[in-house]
Amino acid sequence: MSAITGANSVGSPLVLEIKGNALDDGPGIRTVVFLKGCPLSCTWCHNPESKRVHMELSFDPAKCIGCGECHAVCESGALTAGLQPGPDRELCSRCMACTEVCPSMALEQVGQEMDAGAVVAKVVKDHPFFEASGGGVTLSGGEPTLKPEYCGNLLRQFKDEGIHTLLETCGHFSWNAFESAILPWVDTVYCDIKLINPDAHKRHCGTTNTRILENLEKLLELSRLGDLDFLPRVPLIPGITATDENICAIGDYLKARGASRVQIMAYNPLWHGKSVKIGCDDLLAKDETMHKFMERDEVSRLTALFEARGLEMV
């Protein structure tokens, strides 16, 4: 089914991936359900394939063998016989017929329709790993709260199965929808705080941080009352979020609002390749610093800025 008439038309997000045996998205061994679509447009997004709500076509030129099978089934004229340098995305109807005939998997569908029951059925198979490790399921993205009813339905079914639930969010959501549809069924929330300066946030993330900070303060209040396990997180992006000014401001902001701990997420430059595969604009492609992993000494130095403000690093 075309993404144009896909799951989003009936209120359900597309599932990007269901990844088992995850160790970096919450306590214990977890299964992470990545949902497609995000209200932000961060210039450094580590999952650029999750930003758009609709189904997308991924093309890996390194895998292409030039067989022409895709050209034969493409009715929109988006694919040439040789395929290189890639599909014409303006002509592509996203019918995904080419992905079904590509023998080398150079062409792949990004995002699929799955109802909540199908997602739960796949995740519960990992229940023994959750029990043995204190793990559970994590909803991530993209931004799961874009579809609060679907997200809440998933979390409710996981709770019915006795599975620990965790939500990873950018914080840009309707509090009323979150409070009614999601909060009753979630054990833990991780919320990113990227930039304190609203103008910088709008420049690098596509919108100001007003709603994010409002929601973050409400989450912190629930945490202080003991009603929610909550963890703020800060992605370290060279020259953007990973500056002394921004880190100190975030640390001061969190401490002033009763936060006791924070988690940093080290920069991973491998997202550039993902952007190329889905034809997404990479505004940082020419910045050499964005193609390198951050030095450990620099991560440690920034960590010390949080610790100096009495925040425990998780």
C-alpha cells in the first residue's frame, strides 16, 4: 500500500523498526519500537529516516548491481535502467514495487504499517529476556507522542503483559493528550533537552523550545512527587549543543527545577550515510567535525560541567 494512503490516514504511525536486544534505551535488555514521524527537524538527527511520517524509499548505491529489475516495474519513471545516481524522488509514487524485485536489497522500504496487536505480538516473544534482566519495551522514533492514542494503546497492552514500559520523547507534544492517553501506562520517560536558547533551538531543530521546556517542567514535577520515573537527556552535538555555554545553562536549569540526574548521549556521525540513502538534505555534510566521533576527553570535560552542578550522571 502506498504511504499516501497508509497507516497515517487512519491515525496510526508507521513502524520504522522493532529492535530486540537493545542495551542503550533504558534499563536491562529491551526491545525498542521505533515509530516514524517527528515534529522537530534537527539538523543532526541520528535517525533521519524517522523524521517524515510517510513511507520512504531507501537506496544504497554500494549495493546496486545495475540489473535493471527495478526499472522494469517502476511505472512512475523514477528509476532509470542503470539506476545511478539514484531514484528521482519527485517522480517516485512510493509504491515500493522496486523493493520487491531488487535482488541485492539496494532498494528498501522505510516504514511499514502494523496495528498495535501485531507490534505487541512481536515484542512479547522477548518477555524472557525482560524478566531475566529487568528490561522491557521502549517506544522511540521519531516521536511516539505524535499519535498519542496509538502510543497509549501499545503501552496499555504491554502493561497488561506485565512488561516494563519506557517512552523516549523530544518533549514537543500536547500535555493534555499525553496525560490522558500515555501517562497512565508508562513506567519511565526519557526526555531530550537539546538547547536552552530558543532562537538556537529554532535554528537547529525547526521550532522553539517553549513547549518542550513547559512539558519537561511538568515531568520533573511528577518525578519529584514520586509519580513517574523520569530522566532528562542531552545529546552532545559538536559546536551546537556541546558548548560550555549550553551545557552549563542546561545544568543550571535542571538543578533549579529539582532534577537530580541527567544522561548525556555521545555524538555518532554515522547518520550522514542514512541521510544519503533516503535523499534527505544534510545541512552539515560539509562540516568535517560532524563526520568524527567526539573525543572521550571532551565528553568527560562536558560531563564534569554537569557534575559540578550537583547532577548525577546516569
